Amino acid sequence: MIPRRYSFAVTGTPLKARIEDLQGLLRFLKLEPIGSNRAYLARLLAEVPTFVRVCEQLAARTVKAQVESELVIPPQHRFVVPVDFTAVEK
């Protein structure tokens, strides 16, 4: 509902899980009429070559091995802080 000029979506969900789950992403990206109409999505999914062409224009697919060198996660530290509870909290 927030007005926007551009939309980006990042997902870790494999397409092979349930291809129909793309409906929410397509709706968010405002890709109409596919985003809001299940019949259009079903028709697109039935025509695999067309679906592949649409995905190639809209998406950039990477796997972990392709982007692993770009990920710089700082070292993490764990701190255990003891907390004393009152009788009511216990």
C-alpha cells in the first residue's frame, strides 16, 4: 500500500517448491495482469517457454556458490547475561 516507483523482491524459496507461490511476489512487483489473476498465471505456467522468457526478463537467479564471495558477515559474539527473576516472574 506504500506508494513506490520501483519494487524489488528477494526470496530464498526454490521455484520447484510450488510455482504457484510466485503469485504473491508478482502481485507485490505489480506485474499485471499476472500478479492479480490466477487464470493468467495458470495460462503462463502451462506455456513453459513463455514462462521462462518472462522470468529471464524479470529475475536474476543466483545460487549460494555464485554469491558466497560477496557475502561479508562480521564475526558474531554471544553474551550470556544472567537475569534474576522476582517470585512473581518465576
